Amino acid sequence: MASSHSSSPVPQGSSSDIFFKKEVDTTKHIRPVQSLPDVCPKEPTVTDQHRWTVYHSKVNLPAALNDPRLAKRESDFFTKTWGLDFVDTEVVPSCYLPQINKEHFAVYQQEISQKEKIHERCKTICPPKDTFDRTVLHTHDKSRTDLEQVPKIFMKPDFALDDSLTFNSVLPWSHFNTAGGKGNRDAASSKLLQEKLSHYLDIVEVNIAHQISLRSEAFFHAMTSQHELQDYLKKTSQAVKMLRDKIAQIDKVMCEGSLHILRLALTRNNCVKVYNKLKLMATVHQTQPTVQVLLSTSEFVGALDLIATTQEVLQQELQGIHSFRHLGSQLCELEKLIDKMMIAEFSTYSHSDLNRPLEDDYQVLEEERLVSLVFGLLKQRKLNFLEIYGEEMIITAKNIIKQCVINKVSQVEEIDTDVVVKLADQMRMLNFPQWFDLLKDIFAKFTIFLHRVKATLATIHSVVLSVLDKSQRTGELEEISEQKNVAKDNSVDSEVAYLIHEGMFISDAFSEGELTSLPTDTTSQRNASPNSEPCSSDSVSEPECTTDSSSSKEQTSSAVPGAVDIMVSEDMKLTDLELGKLANNIQELLYNASDICHDRAVKFLTSRAKDGFLEKLNSTEFITLSRLMEAFILDTEQICGRKSMSLLGALQSQANKFVNRFHEERKTKLSLLLDNERWKQADVPAEFQDLVDCISEGKIVLPEKKSVAAEERKPAEVLIVEGQQYAVVGTVLLLIRIILEYCQCVDNIPSVTTDMLTRLSDLLKYFNSRSCQLVLGAGALQVVGLKTITTKNLALSSRCLQLIVHYIPVIRAHFEARLPPKQYNMLRHFDHITKDYHDHIAEISAKLVAIMDSLFDKLLSKYEVKAPVPSACFRNICKQMAKMHEAIFDLLPEEQTQMLFLRINASYKLHLKKQLSHLNVINDGGPQNGLVTADVAFYTGNLQALKGLKDLDLNMAEIWEQKR
């Protein structure tokens, strides 16, 4: 049984491990465990086992890994195969990794030192117990080693000797072959095989006996308790049988009836569900015909509600129904068709509403139809219908002007439409009264048009506001409902629900039984219980009731203008922000309607003004036109709530042109008057006196023409203004009338106040400068052909300037009352003009004094103190003074005449004093003094004898020099 072989004393896992097995240290005295040869040797005979094969080849691992080509031995295992080019380099320490030393573990050692001491003490007190005893472990290792001697084939779970391969492997025929004279050796082999198998059997039996001995106590305990276990099982079986019998009796007596009732209730509920579902399917089946009927009567809102309800039912209650698999897409296409139909219908309605005859009828056309259309468009979020209405407004405004022009042109016989083809050219052939009537008719039509647009937009606006109000109230109700549901969920006690057949709950069954009797018209009721019926047995009875009863939408009626009641559904897809923006757009559309009318009116005016027609209008015609346009602007502002600026801008532009032409005409007229003025006193017609009287009464307007009898009044010599007499020239009278025309134009056209103020200032400055050139500058000598500028001309010019200065404060007050406060600084022009006029008057007075001054210088320079008395010189001086007085006394007021002669007398005294000083005549009482005193007395007597100069203080003593 113990034959020698070369098997390793260490158990081998596989044949490949032999290359990695180390040499056994022969110095250690370990007795090798002898093993029998394999049952299935690779060699044909036992003796062949000692023959050397390649499997006996052995080499150690370092020898296998060493590369003989390397010049040196590498100490690092990982760099052995890196080639000759590899050079060891020192790895530079990373700056991001700290250098670890014992100090890093000091804290950890301090923390576990106490625990380590306790652990060592416990090890000393309680030595560790090995899981297996050394002896048992040694026995286990020995038995394991023995079992490893048994070939693996005997350990296979599919080991069977009836398998030929297995049988040949266990009992090779080579052991039983007696041919060839080898009987003794074969017999020995067979005997060896038998011993080997017996040895395997002994090993297995020993291990089995050892395992049984290890578990003997549990085995014998199981054997002894087997009968006791059987008794326990028998008693348990009997108890279970009794319990089942009792449960069966209880089930039969107490449960089967009740459960049967519940099953019947569930069956009934299911039948009701099926019945209602079938009725709902029948109703949904009638959706398309019903929609067609509604569309034929233009009930777009009802059709859309029906489609939305049907789609909701298809998605919630009829989901998965095979027969309705295409109905959803068909309804979507039908909804798109309805959208197009509503847009076309609204466009048709807009055209019909805006193009009906323009009469004094501001009622909304077919208000119910409009409200229905607007609700449908809002429901479908088709918010561009306002753009359609806006485009139709533009077209209608164009047609209004065109139709008015056609009607007016057809009434005028002078216009030959065959010759003049274009409508604009025909319109330009109208005179002002005809064209004015046409414009008035256009404005009247535009006013009616805006009233209708406002009424229609007001209806649309009320619909939008009703939807917005409903949306807000729905949101508030939903918040309140959510709060109530939360409170209810917190207050409801949870109940136990017992399972019954088909996965239902008893509590659900009872709730369904109660809900079958309740109507389920609304979505909130269907969503309250997921197992409730979609509708009651009476909820859907006829196809046409789908819109109302099965629509699953709570609807409330809201009143809109015209007593039209419309159902505002809760499924409007617009948010509050969008609805608010839409309401603002409606108001903007009304503003746009006003702007459109104004823009068309501006184009109409521009078309007529191409040939300069408007610029050729006189003041009355332009004022009439201006008032008409201002009235239309005010009317549109009252209708639409906002002032449109286009027509106002056009009016302002035409007004500016009118002001320019108005001013140029008056300035040209004044220039012609001044150039032909001979500066002689003119008679004052009665109409001018009336004009001045009106101004004195505070009425700055041109007086109406008097009757023929009143016009026969004789003209006056002077103009009486507030009790003062003004001798004036004819130009000044017309200038006053022109000034009143400026003031009246400001009253008629308030928008041109600032321009008129500037132009009037320019006119007054022009009169001042031009009159100065003609009189003081002696321009009239060449322009008019005067021989000389007399003192009378100068005095008359001064008096005319004084008259204008008198009216400047009145004119200033008139403009100040009509200027906005921020433009009061423009009134400074009148202050400048007043100063210029005063300077001019002072220059005229200085000129009169200068005339006499030159005369005194000429006459007194030849004066000699000698007889006769009065001397010829003094007689000439008194004569000239009388002429001066005669020329100016009737023109200038008495106060001004006295002041003027005082200045002349001062000049006279200055020249006389100079001449007496030259002649060395002093006040000594001598003969010369007597002669001079006599002459002076003659002069004084003659001067005081003049009218108005009697009380004049001449103070002639100043002619004598004071004695030193």
C-alpha cells in the first residue's frame, strides 16, 4: 500500500502550481504523508511513474524573473522589466503632501493609550479561546489531508459506474489484461488497485465515523425526541382542524350573507357605471352633429364648450375606448376650423358695423352676436381680433372721406366729371363755402363713426372685464375651497377599510353607493372622489344637454351692455395679466380710432392745400375754418378721452402760415401808408371814433358796421380818447385798426397768441422806426416830396406816437390774459417798445427846441443894445415864437406846450445872457441896462400873451450875470 512516488508532501491545488512551488527545506524533520498513486495514472504502468517528464521541471521565481542581459541587479521588483534605458531618479517630495513622522500620531496614541492598557489587562485576565482545540484542529487537518488522497472523481455529484467513461477511469482494463506472459505483474496491479480502493474506503469511513462522533450528541437527541415531535404534530393538526371548522361555521353564519350583499351592491354600482358610461358614449357620439348645428346658428361659444367638454370626457372618463380613438383628433381639427370661422365672422361683423349708413345711431350692431364672438375669441386666445377691427377702421375712414367728396362733387354742376377724372382734382375745384361744407360733413361723419366705435369697443371692454372679474372670483373661491379641504382633512377621523374581493374597500363601496344618488354635473364633484360615477343616471339623457349638464364647467351669467346675458365659463385660458393688457389695448384702439380720423382729415387738408388754397383765405374764412377744426378736435377728445395731435399740428401749421401772411399783408399795408403819408392832420371818421370808444369800454374788438344813417355822421377834427384830444394822421388811425385786428385774431385763434404777439411787436417797432426815418430823418422829403419838415409835422408825429403809447398797456393786458404763465416773459417786448416810443417822442421835443435854439443863436448874435425899443431882433424873436405856438398849440396838449416853451425860453435866456456878456452889458441901471430891460419886457409880454402861456414863469432875471 506504501509504494514510493514523487508526489509532493504539500496538497496541490492544480498542476500549474508546480512552477511556483518552493523547494522543501530538508533540514526540517517533517514526516511526509504517504499517499497512494492516482486511480487513473497517466502512465500505462506503475513503474512508469518514476520516469522523468517535463512536468518534473522546476525553477524558482527569482531565476525566472532575472534578465541575464542586464548589467546589474535591480533591487526594485517593479522596475525589473522597464528596460536598459530606465534610470533611477530620486522622487522629489510633493509640496502638497506633508512629511509624516511620529509626532503626527502622538494625539492618536494619547487617545488610545488608555484603551490599550485596558485591552492588555483583559488579555491577561481572560486569555483568548481558540475556536477549535489544537487537537481537534490537528485531527481536522489530518482528516482533510487524508480526504485529499481520494481522487476527485469519487467526489463528483454525478458519479455513476454505469457510465463507461467513469467506469474505465475507476477500473482500467489494463489491470485485467493477462495476455503477453505478464500474469504475475497484472495480478499484482489488480491487487494494488484493490488495496488502493480499500484504502479510499477506509479513509471515507473513518471521516464519516469522525463526523458522526462530533455530532453524536445532537444525533442521539434527535432520535430520542422524534416520537415526542410526532405527538406534538398530531395535536397541532387536530387543533388546526378544529379552528378551521369553527372559522367555516362563523363565515357561513356571519359573513357570507353580508359579503353577498356587498357583492350585489358593487355589482349594481358597476352596472350603473356601465349604463352611465354607455349613455355618456352615446352623448359623445352625438358631439359632431351637435357642433354642426351650433355652428349653423353661429353659436361658437356653445360649440367650443361642447368640444372642450367632450375632450375632457374622452381624456378622463372614456380614456381607452377603442371606438373613440380618432374622435380627439377630429375635435381638434374642428376646433381649429371654428377658430378660422370666428376670425372670418368677426371680420365680417366689423365690416358690417363700420360701413352701415352713418346716421345719428350710436347703438351696437347685433350686440348678442358681438358678445358671443368676443367670448369665443377670448376662449381660444385669439387676441388679434383687435388688429382686424383696427384695420377695418382705417379702411372705413378712407371710405367716409371718399364718399363725402363724391356726394359733394355730384351736387356741384360746375364740375365736369368727364373732363376732370381724378377725385382729388374735382375736390380742388370747389370754392371755399362748398369745400367748407364738405369738411363740415366729413367731421360730422367722423363724429358718428367714433361714437359707434366707442360703443362697440365698450361692449368688448365690458366682456373682457366680466371675464377678468370671473377669473379673480374663481381664484378666490379656489383658495377658500383649498383652505376648507385642508381643515376637513385634519378633522376627519381615519376609519379602517377591510379588503374584499377584486381589491376594493368596504368604505369605497359604501361611498359609491351613496354617490350614485348624487348628480355629478361639475368637474369638482367628479374630482372629489376618484371612484365615483362620471355622471348620474339622469345627467345625460339627450344629446343637446351635453353643453349644459355634462360640460363639467361651472358657469355663471354676467350682464353686459344691452341686457345680453352670456355664460362666463371657468376654462378661459387667459391669465389676469393678459386680460388686463387686452383691456388696455381696447382703450388704445379707441385712441387709435381718433388718431385715424385726425390723420385722414390732415391728408384731406393737405390735398386741398396743394395749390395754396388755404393760404389764400382771408381772416374771416380762416377763423371759421379754425373754429370748425377746433370744435372737431374737442369733440373727438370728449368721445375718446384723449386729444389727438395730428390735426392740431396741421391746424397750428396752417395757423403759422396764416399768421405770416396776415402779418406780411398788414406790414406791407402800413409801409405803403407811411410812404404816402404827408404828415398832415387828418379828419377822424365816425367809425374810428366808435372803435376808440369800444376800446375805452374794454372791448378790444372791431365794431360792427353802423347803418347808413349812422355812417353819414361828419368826421371830427381830432380823436377823443378818454377825454383827451389827439390830432393824428390817417396812417395812425389805420394802425389802430390793424392792432385791433391782431388782438381779435388772437381771440379767434388762441393757438397763435405767441406768434401774434411777436408779429405785433415787430409791426409797432416798424412804425416807430419808419416814422422816425420819414420825419426826424427827413425821409419824407424824398419819399413823399415834402419841401421841408415843419414844426407842425414834428408835433403831429409826436402826438401820433403818444396815442400808440397810450394803447400799449391795453394791448399788453389783452395778450397777458391769453398767454400761459410760462410765456409771460414775452411781454417784455411791450416794455421795450414803450421805451423806444418815449425816446422817439423825446427826440422830437428836442428837435423842436433845437430849431428855436438855432434861431435864437442866429438872431441874438446880431443883437445890439441901442434904440429903438423894442429892437428889430426882439421883434423877430417874438414873431417866431408866435409861429411856433400857432403850429403846435392845436396839436399838443397845453401841459406839453408849456413844458416845450419853458425849454425854448431857457435856450433863449442862455443865448441872450451870452450876447449880453459879449457886449459887456450889466445890470447897473445904466442906459444900456434900460434898453435891454425894455426889450426883455417886450419879449415877456408877447410870450405870455400867447394862448396857454399866461401863467408861464419865465424868470428873466437869470439873463444877468451875478456881480462879483
